[in-house]
Amino acid sequence: MNGKNFTVKNKTLSLALALIMLFGALRVSVLAADGTVENAVAQVTSNGTTVQYDNLPDAVAAAEAAEGSTVKLLTDVKISTRINVNGGNFTIDLNGKTWENTSSSTLFALDVYGGRVTVTSTNGMGTIYGYNITWEDWGETKSEHYNAVIVADDAAVHVTNGVRMNMLYAYKSADLTLDPGVIITNNFFTQADTIEQFLSGKALQRCDENGNTVNEYVPLNDSYETQDTGCVTVIDHSTCSGHVVNGVCEVCGNACDHSGATSSDVICSDCNATLALTMTLKSNGGSTLVLQFTGITPGLAYLKGKSFIPGTNERIETVEFKLRSGISLTSDNLIFDDAGVCFILDLNGSALTLSGSILMSSGELTVCNGTVDSEDVFGAFRVYSGGTLRLENITYADTGNAENYSVYDNDGGNVFITSGSYGSVWLLTSGTKELSGGTFTEIHFGGDYGQLLKKGRVYTDATTGAYIPADSMNSSTAVKIAECTDHTMSGGICTKCGFACSHPSYENGKCTICGSPCLHEEVEIDGDALFCKVCHQQIVIKATNGDAVSYYSDIAVAEKNASDGSTLTLIKNVSLENKVFVTNKNGITLDLNGNSLSGEALCVGNSDSEGNVTEGTLTVVDGSGGKGSVGLEVRNGGTLVFKPDNIYTKITELDIYGGSAKLYGGRICGGKNSLKLYNNVGMVDLLPDGYAFRVYSEDQPGDLLCYSDLKNDNIESRSADLVPEQCGHANLPLDFSGENCTYCNVAFVAILKTADGKIRGFEDLAKDWNSFGENGTVTLLQDTVLSENMTFTNGVDCILDLNGYVIDPDGPGKLFLEGNSKLSVKGREREDPYVISENWVRCDVHIGENGAGTLDITDDLVAFSVVYFSDIGNTQLKHGTFAHIYMDENKDIFISDLLADGCAFFSGAKLINMASVRDYSAVTIEPHTHKTFEDGRCTVCGAKCKHTSGFTDDKCNACGYVCTHEKIDGDGKCSMCSKQLLDPALISVDITWEEMSFSYNEGKKTWDPIGHSLSAEDGIWDQTEKTITVTNKSYRAVKAEFFFNGTDGIEGTFGKASLTVEGATMDGATAVKSESDATSFKITGGAIDKKQYLGTITVKVAAVLPSKDDDGKKEG
Amino acid sequence: MSNTNTEEKKDKKRKILIIILIVGIILCLAVAIWALFFRDTNDRLAPDYAPGVSESNATPVDGDGSKLDVPDGGGGISIEYVSSVTVDLSDNKASFEYTHPAKSTQNIVLQIVVKDTVIAQSGLIAPGNKLKELPLLKGAAKKLSAGTYTDAQFKILSYDPESGEKAMVDTVAQITVTVQE
């Protein structure tokens, strides 16, 4: 670079650099190379580096930003800025200099709002002043001073010896520490109640501005929120001892803390006061502080506002007052209401006399070992809700006031009394109360006195010591609470004191201590048996009720403990030594579970000689499937339901004296002693409705016993078992003529006599028909109602004989015909013809859509309410009266189509032409001769011509209808006109077959060189199957059978040895659709060694002749 | 004298034996000749190959020209018949209705069998022919008596029209034979 190359661009760069250097030179005047600056007022040293500042705010700000730094004044500083500190941890070293805010607007010198600041002075006394102003006012010098230092709640300031301030202000929770020697020239005031909290172990002594003290002190426990302390210096004051004058410390102003006394001193050597008690503060952390007080009240006053043991950070947990032995103490009300503290007032054998009461509204107070007297009308101890009072070994000195209670439960506090004498107490039911000892002349309590006692305690007569039941207690009973020494156990619990036995050992299933039976709560399997883990008794009964399960070794105990709805399951065979009574139960179940209950009987219900009846209900089942047996007895009030699932569960003995016994299953064993009935109880009484007894001999079922034969006379001679079974009312005697079931005596509404002559009774006409209906005649035995649709389907052909009775049309069901079924309804004149003149079947008859049914009415005594036809099937009516009749409006059928030949519908005497009518009311079918026809219908009544007059040349002789031969009968004739359309003997069949060639593979041949013989394995025919198809073009069905006659031992088999191929679909005499079926053939045996003829398959064809029930009609 | 008598007796015995032998030989020959030439066995065996003579009583029937749908190498016959057959002993023939439709793929021989006895058998019938009568086999009439036989069949033997080999599948159709004198 030379002058020639000095360009404009370079000039600009030089100017910029000059400006930067000029600005840098200004900074350099502050930040010299060694950290010194001209006119420096302070310097900050941090981590060995010192930087000087020409203004204090910057220096303090730099120190605030540098943890552990020290800002040191280098000169006296007068500034108009209030310096705020919000954080950091640093030291301000006044260095013997003065820092003063001279601004009347900013006023304060240093405000510490956060962080931790130590103010010290290392080189003589350092001063920090807020704004000070002094003026003359009419010859009087006046001044105002403003804070040198303010310490806020979140700040920590430590001021050391050598520092002087004009004013110091501390927030209520400020962390302020003042070392002895600190001088405050004008005022130290605080937001807190006193300045005592900032001067722990120290005090303030008056002095001049230079710290020269005079013998005056400032009381620390005064309020200095506004009051001036004046010029003071901080001094050490670790103890008031030696400074107490008239009970008050002349240094700190606090009352004497008797710190110079011990717990054995009666007189405080400092204040001469009489010491009444020792107060010990304890924390959970182990800190303890022992203090002496002249009374309880000063002790409580000392605690006021204290949560921590002074000098520690440990919370006060327990405060124990212990009176000096032999000292009586008087007091007004004593209030213990610190919820977080447990107070103990140990009277230590002394007397406490109260003009008021000890009040408890929160926390816990224990008072013990002394005498308490109170003049308060409510008594010595008044407990409020939330307070807990414990009294031990207290004697309440009754002053004779009748309304004076030793303990007064104001609104449900907690009271525990363990010993002592208390006169009258007033206790409420709310809150917790527990009396475990003590003597009382009166216990006023509105609840169950038993609730007051601790478990194991009882009330005893205060004089005689006799036991007093809790339910005999009243407010005037003088009692002593004593330990129960004579337990009366029930279920392991003493009924006197509530003591619960722990049952340490058992013998024979009972506790050796209290005699309570073992509850068998834990069981274990040992071999095939179940044992109690606790008492080792064998378990015989498992009781369940919902999810609750319990075990018993004694069935009597199990019965006694069983709640309603329980099931007792027998786990092993049991022989009862004594009768067990099932009583007071609305229903328990005994599950025999395949086991036997023998010996004495299990009795259901009971009655004593005076006729007092005890009810009991027992249901017996057998979950094992029929291996159980039991002996039972039913007495007055007893209800036995014997309901095992099968017939093999045995009643070995059944004695019935009264009550009710119903047998739904199982069996009564044979033998004259197995069933004994007394007091007019009959065998029929054992049967539930619809049940009958069947005889079983040697386990083989015999006949049902006729109901009329169930007489007690026959019991003695009975040797066979009796099995109750639900009667199906089937197979009634052929000469049955009654109205009740022969076997179970149930009243029938109808009977069904089937086509093969069997008779079954119906309890519910519709339901029983739908379950058991078959071809035959149903005859009504009484007026009835259809509980559901009575459906005739699946081709059933049945007669419904109304027999002069009525099927109520208002029932929910109706007759329902479908599926090619046929119902013929017949009637009979009623015995009360003036009431109902016909046998009304007031039911809908729906001809179901699942294949048409056919309705027939055989006489004029049958009347229908509403009849609906969705199809008429083969219905051809000659009789009947209809309140309403209607046809499916969507089908081409009319009411006249229902008519048989020679009939018509009449409404009264008027003939109604129903040719195009689908809905009509109140009509009767009566004879009518059709004379003229038009379009195949009678021109008068509309009935279709039945073509009964014969055909000539395919034309009806009556109506001229030309037959179209739509149906052909089994003889090949037209179903309508009988014209021979087909030769029924004509058979037309096609038979085709696949190539009938089969392969045979010879077995492997092996030469035996020793025996010189050739052995061969068996050969194999290929398993190809050849198909033979038969196609039938005949009118009739054809049966094809297949045979194979093999040559040289050849064998063959067919997939199907015979086929029946249905007849072809005919159009007139022409087959329009043939039917086919096929079989397969394969060679299965024999062997060949060359190509040869294997045999002959013969297909044998024969027509299948129509059956007797098949008219062979087929539609074209 | 005694020797002469003894010789004479021996001669007589020889003559008697010779006569007996001659008579026996004649009887044997007679039986053999009857058995070979005159005995009617009644068992008409199905020929393994189609007979060379067509049935003279068969008359053609019309067909629609179609054939049965038969698998390759297989065969098929269509049979149409009336299951009642009448035998008139007076003119020694059976009358019936049997059609061997043209759609069949096999030639057939029709037998009428009564109680396992063939009473009539046709010659070869090609597809498309109808047969209404057959003469009774010789001697058949003597085994029948007036009345109705339900144990009777048409036995239809099928033959390959080209090779003449008998098919493996025969058909038997149940019929009723009414015999009239």
C-alpha cells in the first residue's frame, strides 16, 4: 500500500476505522488495560478479575451479574439513583466510604428485592444513607430520613459489623441478618409485628451516630411498623439471664423466659417468679426445647405464632406441660386449639383448679395424673367437634354443682377416658367416644351405651362391681368401667364387651378358649376328603349363597347358619345322629351331590306340643346326576320340594305329618316303611299338578298308577319304587270317557284320538296340539280358548269335534291351516241351545300360505266368527255359518269358490251370489241346485261348476266347459274329464354307459432260488369308475337296479345298486322334461392274465306303480 | 351127461348176457341220439356276437335323426315298450309293443323271458325299428298255461353295430305276460 493507491474506497474505510477508534478511546477511558478507569468510584472483583466503574449503579449491576463477586466503593459516592437488586449473590464492600442518595425523588439508596447481598465495610466504618434532609423551622431543627436499605420478602441481606445506615426497613418475611456492631442512626422498622425475628440472640442498644452506646435498650417485642427505634446498634443478647428486672429483660424487653431455671427450680433466679411447670417442645426430628413457666397460660402464650422449635427448622409436634409435684394451679379458660400439635398436660399429681374450662376445638390434648376442678357450669373439659381429649388417671373434684360435668361434649368432639374418677360426663353420639376405664356417677349419653365402651370393657356397678349390661345403662347409673373377665361368647364375640376371640386352638371343631365352632374358612383336600385347614375337621357341607362360600362339618350348624337362598351341598355321605330341622327359612336348597343323608331324618318345618308352628322350606336336588339318597320328614309348617333332575335319586324314607311335600323327580324307594303318611295326608298330595306316579320294579319302568288308585291303603303293600314324572296325558285307557287325566287328574279341554286308536289328553288345546298333534280326532270336552295359533300342517288330516262346545274367539290364537293339511270340523247340539245355538268356532281360519290347507265342515252345527282364506286348497263347503268371511283380495279367488256342488251362500232366506265377492258377513251355506251356468259359474249363486254331470267330447255336460286335461291321474286319465290320455304301461327309458374297459396290473413276481418257486403279489384293478346313466321319459317313475355277473371270478360293484328316477314332466301326453340319475361301476376283484370279456352288467328296469295314497296325478 | 348139461347151461348164460349187452348198447345209442338231436334244452343262451339274421317282424319307425349322447367308447340304447305282453297259444306267438328308437347306438336282440325261461327271441334289430310280435320258441307253448305271469321280462341284448360284439351292458325290463289259449 502506498499513497498512489490510496483510493476513495480506502478513505471511507479509514474514516470508519477512525470513528471506531474514537468510540473505543471513550470506552478505554473506563476500561483501561489493567481494569482501572479514571474517576472510578467502585470496582467489581470477580474470580480474581477486578474492573473499575465510574458509577456505582453499573458496578452493582455488574456485581449482581457475577456470582460471588464483590463490589467495592473506591470513593464516597453521592448519587441520585436508587439502586435495585433483583438477584445474584454478591457483597457490597463500603470500604469505609459513604454511599448516599441525594435525590429527593428517588429517596432510597439500596432496594434488595431478590438475591443474596452481604453489606460490609473492610476499611473502617462504611456508611449507606438514604435521602436525608434537615431544616430549621422557626428555630426548631427538623429532619426527614429515607431508607438506606430495604429488604423485601424474597431477598436475603446480611449486614456486618462496621456498617452504618440511617434507616433500615424489612418486609415481613425478609431474610435479614444484622451482626453486632451494625449501627442504625435513625430507625429500624419493619412490616412484621416486631423486629425480634431479625435479632435472634441479639438486641438493640442505644448509641450515637458513631456507635458510642448508652445504657439504654430498645424492646424488641414492640411494634416498629411506624415507631422509631432511634439511633441503635446491634449487640449480642444470647440470654436474658442477668438482665431481668421485675420479670422483664431490660435488654430486649421480653418477659423472663426463666432460661436460668431448671425443671426442678420452683423460683426463677432471674425474676423471682414461682415456676409452676416445665414445658417441653418436641419435634419428630428429635429436637427438644425445655422451658419453664409460671403457669399454663404463659406457656400457651409463648407458643402463639410458633410452628417451629426456636433455633431450628423442625416443626413442633408435641408440647408437654408437666406441673411440679405438689403445686396447685389455678387458671381461667385454657384453650388448646392447635390442630397440628399434640398437647400433654401432665398434672404430675397436682391439682388444677379452673374458674373456666379447658377448651378443645382442634388438635389433641391428653390430661393425666392429677386432680381437676372447675367452677364452670359446663365442667372442666369442654370438647368441640374436631378436638380430641384423652383423660388418664384424672380425679374430678366435684364442687357440688349439680350441673357441673367433668367432661362436656359440646358438639361431637372425640373423648377417650382410660382411668380416673369423673363424676358426671355429658357425651354426644357424634364424634368418637371410648371409655376404657374410670368411675362415673353419671354418664349422659343419648345413644347405645355399648358404643361408648372399648372392646373388652364392661359397665360394672360402681359400688359392688357387678356387671351391668349396656342396654340397662341410663344417665343416673353410677358405674365403673372394668375389664370384662367373664366373657359370654357368641360367634366368637363376647356379648358383654365385644371381645373377639382369636381362637388360638380348636378341639372337635370348637375353640378351646371360647367354645365357638370353627368357621372352616380355609379347606384343603386330603385324599378324597375335604378337611378344614384350621381345625382339621372333615367337611361335610359346602354352603353357597351368591359368591359367598362357607364350609361345615356339621349339617345342623350349616342349616342354622344358612341364609335364605343358600344351597347346602353334601360333600360326603352323612349319617345323622339326631334329627335336623330346617326351620325359619324361606328357602334353602340341599344338593345331595350324589351322597346319602341317612340315619335320623332331615325334618322340614316343626311344631311343638302346644301347636306352635315353625316354618321351613327345603328344596332337594342332586347335582351328581342321580346317585344321592335322603331320608326326609315333613311337619306342620314345612314345605318340601323334591326336585332332582332324574329318577335315580332316592328317598329312602319319607314321613309326612303335615305341611306340604311335592315330588318333581327322583323316586320313593319300595318297602312299606319308606313312605308313611299321617294326619290325612294322601299320596296324591305328593304329586305336583300334572304329575303322576310310575311304578319301577327292579329298576324297570312299569305302568303309571291311576290317580284313583293312589290310596294310602296301598302303601303298606307297596314293594316297588314310585317315580313321580310329568304326565304327558298320553296313552290313556282305550275306554277313557272322563274329563280328567286318568293318571294325574288334570282336567282336559280336549282329547285326541289318533288314527291308530291311541288317546291323549290336552290341557291347552293349541299348545298340546302343536306339540303332539297327529292324524285323528280332537274332541272338545269343555269350552276353551286358543292360547296360540292351533296349526294344522304337514299334510295332517284331522277332525275337530266341537262336541257342543265353543272355542272362544277372543283368545290370542286361531285355527291355522297350511301345508296341504285338512281339518274337518264337526259340531253337536249344545245342552244349552238357548244360549248358543251352534258350536261356535269363533276363530279365524287362515289357510296359510305355506301350501294351502283344506277346511271341511261336516254339519250345520258349526259356526265360525271370522274366516280368512289366502288360498282355498281343496276346500268345498256344504255346511257352516260364518259371521264374517273374506278372501285374499290379491288373488283370483272368491267366496263362491268355497262352495261344494249343490250349495250356495244365504243371508237369512236370501241367496247371495258370491261370484265376485271377497268379503261378506253373516252367511250360511245351504243346499241350492245349479241350473244354468255362465263362464263355468252358476248364474244364481256364483258357484263354480264342479263338472259332476260328466263330459262329452271333452266338454262339460252342465256348463260346457272344455277340458284342457291339466292333470293326469295314475291310470293316465285326465283328472277332470277321465279321458284316457296315456297308456300307463308305456315305459320309455334311455340307458347310456361309458366305455366299459378296465385295466389290471399284475403283482410283482419273485423267483425263490432255494425253493425253486415263483411267488407273486396280488394284482390291482385300476379304480376308474364308469358311469351308467338312466333317463326316464315315462309318465311314471322308474326303478333301475344294477347287477354284475363276472366271468372267471371277476367282481364289480356299483356306486348305487338301484336308482328311482322320477317320471318326466308331461305336457298332456308328451314328456317335456325328462329326469335322470346315474350310478358308477368299477371292478373290485378277481384277476386276469390276458385281455378278456369281464362279465355282463344287467340294468333291470321296472315302472314304479303309484302307492295307495298317491293318485298319481301330475300336472302338465 | 352131467358135462353136457353144464355146457348147455353155460351157453344159455352167454346168450342171455350177449342179448343184455346188445339191448344196453341200443338203449345207450338211442339216448345219445335223443340227447344230441331231439332233446329241447329250453335254455336259450345269449349269443356273444350279433346274429347275422335281422328280425323279420321288425318294422321301421321314424326318428328325428338324433342319437343318444353317448361317451366315447360307450354305448346307449333307448327302450320304449308297453309292459303288458300277450301270448296266444293258439297261434303260438307273443304280441307286444316294443320300439327300438333310431337314437339308440346299439343293435339289439329282444328276448321274452318268463320265470327264467326264454319263450321268444328276436333276430337282430337295428335302431329305428318297432316290433309287435314274435313267434314262441319251440316247446315254449307247452310250458305256458293260460293266465298272467308277473315274473317276466324283456331281455334286451345289446351289440356293437360295427364289430357285432356283445356289449357289456344288457337291459332287463319288467313286463306282465298274459297267456291266452
